[in-house]
Amino acid sequence: MFAWQRNRYQELEEKPAVLTPLRPTSMLQPSHFTTPLQQMKYPVRLDFSHERFRLRSLVLLSQLKETALQHIDLSDNELQSLAELNRFVALKTLVACRNMLPSGPAVDLCMHRLTELDLSGNRLFELPQLKELVLLQVLNVSRNSIRAGWEQLQFTAGLQALDVSQNRLDWSQVTASARAGKGVACGCVRVGEGSRSRVSHAAVCVSATAVEVECRMRLCACRRGQ
């Protein structure tokens, strides 16, 4: 391949798919995209994290092919549901931190190829359903009000990083589930640095296939912001 061809392909790959709106907007418009949605092909990367996006709906993305989307960043918007994204079967990364997402159907996801999910800084009071996220490797649900739903971790056998800091943690549920052999095989767990974290010690069982490893971690319950 000639050098000019390589440079042209690189230019096409790096060209952003999303244009910054001229003024704050809560709705997506065709003018926000460099290419008509119907013409976009995998791997599409959409970034709506700019401060002028204050999205409350993703309905326009219904024009995008269900196999096209690979990555989407919805940080700092005003979304109350992610249900419209379940049709994207090839989605691998979903960042929806600092929105207005509640627990329940709004965050019930069934993206079988998803490997990274960030729901930090929302309005969750329990862990979302994780059974369908069979390839999930990174999960961030920090800065919510999560008390329950820890049994969902039994479905995340491939999880490598988990951030549950700054929640209303009840580790009795976590450890009970782990002792029953339903722990999460996880390489990095962050639980501290939360003014609402209420424990100083925890024993977390990590199970991977037939091997069970018990990790004892000392957790620091910080009181910043009180």
C-alpha cells in the first residue's frame, strides 16, 4: 500500500463522527453528524460528552444500523433511559456517567458484546441486571446510592475491574453471596473513598471456575464532604 493511501485511511479512521453543536441542545439532529447515520458503518464511535450536549433522548440513533456502533460516550447528559441502545449488537463500550439514570428497566441492558460499562454518577439504588452482559470486563457504578443487587455479580465471570466506591454499601450481601460460591473473578476492586461507605474491613471471595480465592481487603471509609 502506498504511503498516501495509508495516510488517507488513517484520516478517515480518525475523522470524528459527531460535530459540536453551536448551542446547547437536548435533542440530536442530523446536523450533529459528519455523515448521515444511515451511511455509517462499523466501527462507529460516537462522543456526545461535549458540554453543549444535554441530551434527553437518543431516538435519532434509530437511523443507525444495528451492527454499526462500537463505542458511545454519553457523559454529562440528562438521559433517564438507555433502552434505545439495546438494538446495537456490536456495541463494546458504553459510557453514560453523570446522567439521570434510575434503577430498573432504564438500565436493563442486553448487549452481548459489551466489555466496558460506566454508569457512575447516576441515580441507581441497586446494581443493574448483568446477566446478558456476558463479556463485561470493566464496570463502574461509583457515586450512586446502591444498596442492593449484589447477586448480579455472579454473572460477571470475566470482570477485571469493578468500581463501587461512594455508594450505600451493604457488604453483608456481597460476602454472603461470595461464600455461596457466587463471587466475582475480578482483578481490581475499588470500594473506598466514599463518604457513605460504612465498613472498614471486608472479606471478598473471588471464584474462577473451580478455584476459589479469598482476598481480605482493608477498606478506608473516608468522611470527606461531611
